[in-house]
Amino acid sequence: MANTQGIGYQWKLECLTSAGGNLNSTSLKAAVYLASATTGPSNASYTSTGEASGTNYTAGGVAVTGGTAALDGSVAHYTPGASITFTNVTFSSAVDAIMIYDDTHASDRNVGVFTFGSTTITAGNLTLTMPTDNGTTGLIRLN
Amino acid sequence: MALINVQLSPDSDITQMDESLLEKREYTAEETDVFRRDMTEYWLDGRLVHSSADIKIKKAPFVIGAEHGALK
């Protein structure tokens, strides 16, 4: 019998659910960024730099419906509980990313930036449909 | 009769028009192993007056992994 190296499964789950970044109880928001912007994981927090603007879009974005962090075997995962939709908007320029960020704590911590290709929205909806929430496809996974 | 939200010029307000007056175009703009971006557009006299995107995320684009890590 040999020892097995690896990060503790439960600790991985607690990375997603511990104080300061508890995805199960934190209110999240999603902001949209211009295709010309340079937003990414190096942004520690939500930023208005490079954020989209236009008709019916409010700086800071929209609320994200919460999900439940869980373990799927050895993988801790989390996915928002519903699609993220920006309704009846016109963006001033093409957009290609959203940032999901913590709206509960003053830090406005950047949870993740997700890109989807340069997209023009005119008097329309921008909808991001979430993947199946499991250890294989979940939006945030600690493997 | 379906009403579609439209913007007839960049500086105009968003209004509504009967769908029958518009040319509808639906297509998949991009598909990767991570997402698929489906577009629905309405055109009026060669002008784009409505554009919606439905982005289906198939899986996380990145994973925080430690499978291959080792303590050194």
C-alpha cells in the first residue's frame, strides 16, 4: 500500500465555501467588458475600466442567481443557479467577456472572467447559459 | 404578430417593430469546446436593427488543478 499525494477533497470544497469567499452565501454580480478591454484574472476586483456601456446597461452589471458549491468525487465545483441575462440592451461597442464578482464584501473580489468572442448587441439580449453543474463541466472547478 | 425591439440608428431610442417587416437571420457565430455563440439578428433595409446573442457555456474554460503537483 502506498501513500497518495493530493489536495484534500473537503479542503477544496471549503476553498469555495469558507469565510471571505463563500460562494454559497455571497451575492455575485456579472459585469460586461468591451472586446477592446484587457480585463482578466489579474484584476483583483471588479473594475469599471473597459466595462461596457450603453442603453439599458448599468455599470456594475446584473445580479447572478446563486448556486451551491459541492463535491463531485475529488472535484469541488460551483455554477450559478441560472442563466445570466442582460435584457434589451445596446452596447456602444462589441463586447467579449463578463466578470463574475463578489458583491457582498467591500473588496468586490473578482471570481472569474469568462470570454465568448467579440459580440455586437443592438436592442437585444445577451444571455449566458450556464454549463451543467458537476465536476466535469461546472463553471468553477478545483480539480 | 410578434414585436421585436429595434434601434433604427445608433443615437435613437429602442422601439418595437412588427417582426413581419424585418429580415431575420439566425446563425452560430462561433463554437469551441468551451462555448457556442448563437446570434439572432433583424435587419431593415440592409441595416442591423436588432442583435441578440445566446452564449451556451459547455464547460469551465479553466480548472484550478493540483493533480500533478508534488510537494518539494
